Amino acid sequence: TFERQWREIRHGSLLEGFPEYVGYEGRAVEIRLYNIGIIPGLLQTPRYARVLADSAVQRGAITPEQADERVSFLAERQSALIRTRPPMMIVVLDESCIRRSIGDAAAMEAQLAQLIEFARQPNTMLQIVPFDMSHRPFHLPITVLTMPDRSLMSYAESAQRGHLERESTAVLPILTAYHQLQAESPSQAASVAMISQIRKGKP
């Protein structure tokens, strides 16, 4: 895995700091995600991920080879979570994630269906933060991991690099804010109903 991660850094297809984070992600017992604008990688369908990667190629941000690496790397991340005792995955998405069309209608339909299927799993929780919810503790995507020894770490990205925070004094306020976000967001049932309405083409 180290050789693979080094290859990804060398080719520049992943942000600096991200491969280190992935090493912890694969061992976490709880994964909390908050995302804005796009579905987080761990929940993306291959088609959705490919559209994003190809878009980066069209912008000149990466090469076609690096796009292939991104999609393959994402598939490896997702497969690492399929284990005998999978992690608890708690996901809170801004409404923009399910409203923004990525790819054609069929690609987006499959992605929304994947979200609903995700919410049905016994080790998952999914909530959608509606546009009209004014109080939001986060303005950027954030991830909080709980490791087997119950230690915590958070991960966030800027345009240039990813930052992994291991100091509990810094991570605990983020976890508290995440809990507040969950408490103020609609329930999973209401969130799934919102996704279903969008799939039916209703506002």
C-alpha cells in the first residue's frame, strides 16, 4: 500500500496529505462525513466518480492517466470498508449535493438510488441539510474518524492540500459541532423522502 500511495503522490493525482488520511480511514470504527456540493467519495457510484475525474481532465487539472488512478483509488477505498465488522458511517450532506447534477440524468439517478440504498444499511446514518437551515457550524467539508482505541482525528482540505488533525483538543470541538449539525438537521427518514422526491423530478 505504501508503494501505491507513493505512486499517487508522485503522479500528483491526489492532494498532499490525503494518502496518509486514507490509511486511517481504512481502520476507523466510525466515520463521520459532512460534504457540500458533491457526494463524498465513499458514497459515489463508479459512473459519478468517473464524471468528476473526466471533468478535472477537461479543466487541465490532471491527465487522463491520473483520472484513471483517481477512480481506481476510490474503488480501493470503498472496498476497504467492506469487512466483517464494517465501520459505522454517519453522513450529513448539504442539499446542494443531491440537487447538483453530475453527468447525465441516468448517472444522477443511479447516484441518488445509491444514497437511498446506503441509508438502508444497519451501520449507516444519512441526513440532508436543507438550503433554508441558517445555522451551519461548517462552511467546508469535514471528516471525523474514530479509531479502534477510540482516539479521534479530523481531516479537511484546502485547494492545495489535505490536513489531518490528531490533537484531541482540536478535534473535540469539531465533533461537538458535528453533533449539533446532526441534531438540527432533518431525520434520516425525512432526508430519504427528500431524495426520493428529487428522483421523481419534484422540487
